[in-house]
Amino acid sequence: MTLGVGMACAIGGLRIDTHNAVLNAHGYPLPGLYAIGNDAAGMLVGDTYAVTLPGSTAGFAAFSGRNAVAAIVQNK
């Protein structure tokens, strides 16, 4: 068996609103729970980001982190 170069990543899974708050099964935010980066990128899979290109989701990771912190600060 020969092992070649490959990649592995997890993208998506958690649904979020525009403030990066994680949504429950009914579409309502779960208080105090936010998701950023690839964990919150369920809507970005497909033609938005090429998962075979390392770093292609770095912009969303930076934006979503800042967006979630801004929402947390605003809600205090």
C-alpha cells in the first residue's frame, strides 16, 4: 500500500444565522453558542470554496470569528 498526498477537512454541519449563532433544529438561535470557520461553513460547501485548496476558507474563518465576537459584545 502506498500513501500519497491527500487532504482531510471537515466543513459544515452547524447551521448559523447572520451573527454566527448556532441554530437549533427549528431554526432558532441557541443562546450563547456560536460557530466560526469551517464548523460554520455548511452554506459554503459546493461552488463557493474548493476544499482541495488549502487555505481557501481562511477568509471566512477570520470574518466569522470577528462577526461572532461583535455579536457577543453587542449582546452583553
